[in-house]
Amino acid sequence: MSSSTNWKRLDEILISEGLITEEQIQHALTEQQEKGGKLGCHLLLAGHIDEAGLVTGLTKQFGCEGVVLANREIPEVVLKLIPKKIAVSRKVLPFDYDLENNVVLVACESPDDEDLLNELRFVMSGKKVKTYIAAELSLHSAIAQHYLGLAHDDAESLLTLPGTENEPTNELSRTTIHDLSAVTKGRVMIVTDDLSGGEHLRGLLTSSGCEVEMIDSADDAIDLIDDRIFEAVLIKDTVPGDYIDLIDRLRKTSPQTVVRYYESESSLIMEDKELKSAGDLLTANLELFVSLLSINHTPGQNHSGLVGQYVNRLCRRLHLPEKERLLIVDSAYLHDLAKFYYSTDNLTDDRAVIQLTIKLLQSLNYSPMVIETLRSMYINLGGKYKRRLPIEALGGNIITAVDLFCSSIVSEERLTMDKVEAIKSKFTDLTGKLFLPEVAEAFIQMIQDDVLQNQANDKATQVMIYSRQAGPACHLEIRLKQEGFSTVSATSTDGFFNLYKRRRPDVVLLFSPGDSAEVTSFIRDLAHKGLELSATPTFTLVDEAGLSDLTGVLDLGVEDVIKATSGIELLVSKLQKIASRLNQSRLNKKNDKGSSGRLADIDMVDLLQALGPSRKTAKITVTSTGREDTPLIMYMDAGQIIHAVRGKMYGPEAIYCEIASQDGTWTVEPIKPEDIPPPNNELSNDELLIEGCRLLDETNKSQLFSG
């Protein structure tokens, strides 16, 4: 390494090497003074130097070897030498491994950082480490590509700026917006005082079809959002004005707008993806912790983490940024735990347990934002938050809505449309008093989607469990049933194969006894007798065998090997993903082929209530018994009935005459928007149903009195 006595500045080195001119240095220094960051980044961004030239200068500055990362292929086995969390947080990238000398070659920004070296040696125990200097932007791009799943072209495009020969790609724009949970097209506002970076971002978004408006002040942005709706608003951390006020107002005036507060363009991708990954892990840990409490104790009400689970989903539905989502989810799980800890059977006031929780958290010097979020639960809104909505108030209202919902349902029972309608009525009465309209609307839509998803699934995912002893499988079977799986078990090989051939399960779980050799032999024997490992996801649960010794069974077609004693939560998580995939496949097949049914099972009212929230585009044919020659034909566009005909009747009149039909059939056929006839109905589905039911009620009364 270079000592302090012969240390040279990077600009001096680059000029002396003839890699750059004095004028180019001055331009980059001006950019650095205005925007911060490293000199080398600004030289690259302005196109004054290429990566290889910059690395040459850096190697002379640090007195070490350097590496050019652009277009470099790195084996997966090398990348696994450093965990993703370390690679992203410490900005390091293993790019090669000298097997003969047991040395890992690592690209980094600070090769002389002894703390970094010690940390790398620790995580790669037994291996030597050699650090190489890399250009910062290229290093960040490579980390995004290899550890965060960004496509190669997308990651390389992070280096592209206006004025260079390379044009920004559509793919990066789509990736950026996808990672921000926004939309691929729509109106976007960029609030930034960095004109160069802002223009770059504008170019990326515009190229994917977005309409972009750039504002250089948070205060000016506030004036714009009063009468305009944006799909996304991106706010640079250096922008002048009250950006907190801007964010709070956006939550109130346009709750579906995606808001991102960023430090740099690359952080919009890297930090959001990494925080999302860390947040998902935190949420999973919280769910596990609460579930473990539920297993060891039997409280009077549900404490299985249901509040936290629903809050997490609702935050995602409202497109909250990751940091804000984690704040609210953390608060929700704390509230759920507190209800268990304080034994709420004797507490009738909703806020009593909240006050106890707040006192406990204050004594522990817990996050003030979490405390304020809990304090904002179950408060009378009384006209508050008409123009701006602080995150603590929004979070408290989200938890309130979910908490009230969870306390009024039985978690083991499936939701039905009737229950949803009852909950919707209750929420409507409390909107503006206890619930914010945006929270109530999003939550009702979420549980309606749950019901539709349940209705779309032909059957629960069936899991077959094979264990030679009934005991080990009993607890697992109970747990899986609680999660909504259909289970069947066998304790003998003959019994297993009889059920396997008859039931054709979606997933197979095998409790495999003994050491690794016995487990492998057990799996081979079952496969030889007819267990189709490649066709049915199969998990092996082991007690004694070491997981590292069982990689061979994966080659046989086993999905995964899991510890029977400590890996149940991991197994449940994997099964839920498989179930989601299977259900979506079934739903897609059903949507492709259409669906049909009897009016005796699902009448017109229930049918339209179920189809509306799904936003289907379809042709609906209702054929009543005795009137087969004049069926009611309705055309639905994105969930809304816009055309209806029955014989010589059109529009709402055609629908009203069939609203009471109880005997007959219906079919739903997916169609393309261009196949829909011209509209002849302007009423919403709800208006059609309300008026139809009113007319039906009048008819029934008239018949009653005349009789």
C-alpha cells in the first residue's frame, strides 16, 4: 500500500499519465463540489475517461492492483464466497478464486481498509483475501447485477448519462420502476436540484413510456399535486423546500402514488431491493416468533401473527416505501405481541393495551416513530389529516383497521362474500371517524381479492406425508391444516403408494430415518417403486443426517432436504410458495377456458359481486330455464358491465328482468376488449344491483299483497 508520504491526488495522477486534461478535471471538480461523491465517478459520468483509465489511476493512487469489472464473467461459486448482505453493505465483490494458493480476489473501493480485510477473512474462514481497487460506479453496477438480480444490460446502463455515446435503455427504465413498485407507464414527477442526474433519470423513464415532469423544489411540487395525480414521485435528498410536507400531502391527496426518497440513481435500485430483502427476512422472523408463542401457549384469542401479516400486505397494497413499511409492520407485530403479553381478556378498552405497550417501549427507549404509530391507533379522526398525512398517523390507522378486522373473525374459517359485505358495511360506517378513506378502501379490496382467490382455486393444495411412525408427522399435519393445506398421511410403504396413485398429491413430504446413507437408500427405493420425484415436488425431512452430506438426494430429484426439528417454518414457507404457484396455474387455466355454473348455486347478484373486483373483461351469458331462446348477454370491461341485451331489451332493463332468476345456468368467457359491442349502460355494477334488488323487492311486495 502507498504510505502517506508519497500519496498523490487522483487528479494529479490522471493528468501526469495523460489520461485526462486540466479542463476535464476542473469540470468534474465543479460537479463534485455541487453534488458530492467521488471525483472518479464524475469523470466517468461525464465521459471524460473510461473504466480502464480510471482504474489505472486508482492503482497508482492506492499502490495496489486494480480490476476492470465491465463484461467480466464471475462464476456463481465465487460469488457465494461472500454473503449478499456483506457484499451489498460493504460494497465488495469476489471476482476470482486462486484455488492453488487458497486466495479470494475481491474488488472494493478501499483496499487499504484493515477492518474490511478482517471482516472478509472472518466470513471466508480459512481463505486468504487479496483486495483490488475498482471504479466505484462499475463496482456498484456489478454488485447490482450479481447479487440483486439486475440484468447485465440494466446494471451496465447505470453508467450511462446524457451526452455520452450510449443511449439509456428501455430495460433499465422498466427495471427501475418495477423495483419501485410503480407502473411501466404513467405520469412521474422528479423533484431534484441535480439537473444532470435528473435529466438522466427523465431519459430512462421517458424511454419506457412515462410522462415525466421535473421540479427543482419541494415547495413547487406541493403546488402541482393539488390538482394533478402522479403515478410516482421521486424526491432527491438534497432538494430545497419542505419535502416532509410534500410526502405527507401525497399520502393524503393521492395514496396510490409511489413515493421514493433517494440519494442517487443507483440507490433507487440497489438500496430499495436490498432493504426489501432485509425487510422480508425481518417480517418472516417476526411471524416465526409470534407463531412460536402460539404453539407454546394457548391464549383465548388469536395471536398467530395474523395482524402483522395483514398489515404487511396492506402496506404493500398502498405502495409504501420499504422503510415506512417496516416501521408499520414492526409496530403491528409489537401490538400483536402486547395483546398476548398483557392478557387482554380483562381489558375492554381498545386503547388500554396500547397505552401499556407504549409505556413499556418508552422505558426501553424504543423508536419514537413506532411509539407514535401505536399512539395513533383507535383515535377519533374528527376531520383531521385533510391535507397532509404523517406516516405515524397512516401506520396507526392501518393497524387499527387490521386489528379490528382480526378481532371480529375466526382465523381458521374461510372468508366468504357475505362476510366481506358485512365487514364492508361496518368499515363504511366508521370511515371518516375511525378509518381513513384510503385505508378502508384498500383493505376492503384486499380481502375481496382473498375471497375471489379462494373461489378461483378448485381445491386446496394436497400434501402427502409419509412417516414410518405416526408421532413425528402428527404435529406437522396439524400445522399444515391450519395453513389451509389438505393433508393425507401413511405409515407403510404399501399404504403410501396406494394413496399416492389414487390421490396424485401436489407435494410429498418424506420423514427419512437414519444417517445420510440410509436416507439416500430410502429415497432411491421409493423412486424405484414408482415415486415420481421429477413430477411431484418432494421434500425430505431428516433428524440425524447432516444436510451437507445429503446433496446427492437433490440430484435424484428431491426438492429440498430440511431438518425435521428446526426447519418446519422454512418448510411451510416453501409449501406456501408452491401452493401459490399451483393456484395461479389453476386460475390461469380457468381464466383461459372460462367458467360456468348454476344459478341455484351462484345467482346473478353473487356472480356480479364476485366478478366486479376481479376486473375481468368477459362475455357473461345467463340462460334461465324456460327462456333458453332469449338469454341475457352482458359484456364486462375491466370488471364493469357496459353492454347488456336480452331479446329486444337493452342496457339496465335487460339485466333487471333476470336479476331474480334462480333456475338456469351462467357462463363467463374471456374476450378481447375489441370484441365488446358499443356501450349501452352507464350505471356501475353496484347501482345495477341496488336498483335491480329494489325492483325485485317491489315485485315481491306487490305479489304478497295481491295474494
